[in-house]
Amino acid sequence: MARKRLSMRQINEVLRLHFETKLSQRAISRSCGLARSTIDHYLRLFEAADIPWPLPDSMGESELLEKLCPHLPEPRPKSASRPMPDWGQIHQQLRGKNVTLKLLWKEYRQDHPDGYGLSQFYAHYNQWASKIEPSLRQVHAPGEKMFVDWAGTTVPIRDPKTGEDSNASIFVAVLGFSQKIFVRAYENQQIQCWTDAHAKSFEFYGGVPELVIPDNPKTAVLRPCRYEPGLNASYSELVEHYGCAILPTRPYKPRDKAKVETAVQIVQREILAALRHRTFFDLGELNKAIEHKLDELNKRPFAKLSGSRQELFTQQEQQLLKPLPNRSYEFAQWKKAKVNIDYHVAVDKHLYSVPYRLIHQEVDVRLSRSMVEIHHNGTRIAAHRRSQQPGKFTTIAEHLPKSHQKHLEWSPGRLLNWARKTGPLLARVVDAILNNRSHPEHGYRSCLGLMRLSRNVGAQRMEAACKRALNYGTCTYKSIESILENKLDQSTQQKELPLTAPEHPNLRGADYYK
């Protein structure tokens, strides 16, 4: 069966994780939710095409796919046997103070330049350790991993006006090496809160780890979302902004999430249980109380180890985190939309224009707090300031056609011709709708609505409804729909109207659209 082609976003993410974060193909497969064979396929195509990384700004989706089209090159020959480390000795050295697996790998590669890469070194060690000591405590390199999850326990927030309680969700993050914990309360577990919690945790630690390990929350990871499979698109943007990678825990592998589950238990027992008798009236009040308890928790000495979470973080891990980006993270939501015949897409009930050639095409819409960006085939084709006015249009003049050519499905002239076939009064209403808009295209939806009404009620009732609308000067789709629903078109008290529109300088008339 033919392999399904990846989208531009998926190809970019695979290449980014391979070149920038140096993840193994197995890790990239887990992070992107793609088969390992697919990862290998595209990486070899990319290498054979001799394309530079990062991709040039001028390279669009079509050009990239054209360069990747040649047949798959022959598989790489398997490398010669690599020197296997003495895992027993490695395990003993790991018990020494300040000794990490990453440091031991560097020393191993100094002695054996042709030896295993970092990810393979980790994999072989974990395989060896699991066989000889299944209960071996997990060892994580400093600055390498941050584990994240929602706590099972919620905290009630009381509405001071109604006295009703709503449940706040508790986000927990913990660094794998120092075990320093971050906690924050949110109103829900939706993707916007989830991404904000990650951003706040990076700010709390003052840096970014190489990997983030989530426990597969349904809102963010490995769900069949509408935008694309794998990571939710908003979550993927967060990862790209901070330059780290997401490595979801494997299903039915409890050891993968042991670190965060332990942290969640500690938070529930040491922080949430201690606050159980307090009443909170907003999230800000709750988070201040959590911050106080959290500071105590991170500074508390370990029970069986020397030092505390804070000391271990400050002395050995903080300096190994990646620096925070200069630009602050801004949440953006992605949606699918279809371009209507008026060259606009509807986003939160507001209408934004796109180039008219994309009529009936499906596009991807990126919504940030201030902007609406519209993408087609991986390329941004329109950008608008976000508007909060429902039912209104935001239109860029360049998106409209210079003239209504035959290849366009609809035009004002065609709509008027259709209306005349039903009756002269409907033609006057359609002409009025098109004249009352800054661009005639803005009236297309209303005219198509009248077309549907006409098919449902017949020409006679439609003409009668238009007659009443013209009498009252309410030539809108909503008005005529209301007249028909309430059967006001059947009233006998309607004055006669001329069958043609009166002469007026502000009316375009049929000749305008020819």
C-alpha cells in the first residue's frame, strides 16, 4: 500500500527534531506519532535531495515535495560492529557524586569516536539495567527531561456571588534530574491552559529542557485531531517556539511516567491536602497559596539523599537548561475552514477574505489573540487583524477579482439573472442587497439564502414576500425569511409596487455587472 504523504508541517517537525534536537528515529517516531519507517524514509529522501537545513525561507511546500520526489535511495549499509561499553562499570560510576550518564557517554566517545550515539547509548544502558535490576532507580541527565501531567485531585473555587463551586485543575511539572517541582492551578485542562502551563514552567525554571515528557493528555498528544495526527498543532507550535521536543510516554509502560506520578503524589499530599480547609474565591488566590507551599517543598531536604531539590537544581541543573527565547510565547489555535463563494472564511462568526482563486478550497486558520492567519498547502496566503464583530467582513481589496470572469462560479450579474427568472420583485431585492455592501461579494451569502428560500416556498410566495420587504424598506435575507415563516406574504394589505427599480444615482443596476 502506498505511503501517505506527510504535510509540510510534519516534514518540518521531523527535520527539526533530527537536525536541531538530535533525537533518534525511534524518539522522533514517538514524538510525532509516525511510523519509524516513515521517519527513515523522509530523512533518506532529504539527504538524497541535498537540501540545506534550515530550509530556505523561499522554499514552499510544492518545491520541497518536488525535490523529495525521486525514488528512495538504496538503504544504507549496516555499520560495522561498534564497541560495547562495560555496562557494569558504567553503572558503578553513575553512583558517584555529580556523575551523569551523559558525561560517561562523552568519555566513551573520546575513547571510541565510532561508538554509539547518545540516544543509543542510553537505550543500551536501560536495556542492560532492566535485566539485572528491574527496580533500578531511574537516572536522568541534568537539563534533559521535564515530566508533566495533571493531578487527579482538583481544588474547589467558590463564586463569591452565587456560592457555587467550580473545580480548578492542577498542573504539575518536575525536572528529571533535580526533581524540582512546579505547580499551577487552571480553570480547565484544555489546550490553551496546557500550553500556558508549559510556558509558565519554563519561566519558573529559567530555562528549557531538551525533552518534555507528557502522559498523553487527550487535548494535546497523539489524538486524531482535525488539523493533523500526532501532536495538537498548538502544542507543536509551543515546542517549536521553545526549541525542545515532546516525547510522550508509551502506553502501558508505567516506568516512563514514574517520575511525574511521584511528583503528583507529593503535591497532593504536601500542598493540596494542606490547603483543604481553606476556601478560595479565584485562581490568583489559590496560586499564591500554592507558590508558598511549593517554595517550602523544593527547599526541604531529601529524606534519603543529601541536599534538596532547590540545591540540586541550582548547583547542577540550572546552567544546563537551554535559554528562554527572546520573544514571549503567544498561544494560537488552529482550525480548518472552507472558502465560500464570496472569497471569505468564517472565523468566530466574522468573515475574513482570501485570494478569490481559492473558492471552495479547504484552508488552515491560525488564530492568535490579535491576528488571523490563513494558510493553504503550508503557505500563508492571508493575514488579518482579528475582529470581535460578528457578521461583519474584513476584506483586502487585492483578494477580489479585477472583473468577474466566466470561470467564476458566481457573480452579481449571474445572481440578478437568476432572480429575474423568479420574478422582478426578487430581482429588485437582490440588486438592493448587492448595492448596500461595500463589495458586492459581501452580499453573495444573503442572495444564496434567498435562492434556497425560493426553492422551498415557490416563486409566487417569494415575490409576495419581496413585495412586503420592499414596502417596508427591509431588503435583507433575515427580513424575508421572517415574512415567510410568519406567513405575512399572504396578507392582502400590500400596496402595489413598480416592477422595475426606480432611477437613483446610488443604484448600480444590471448594466453595471455586465
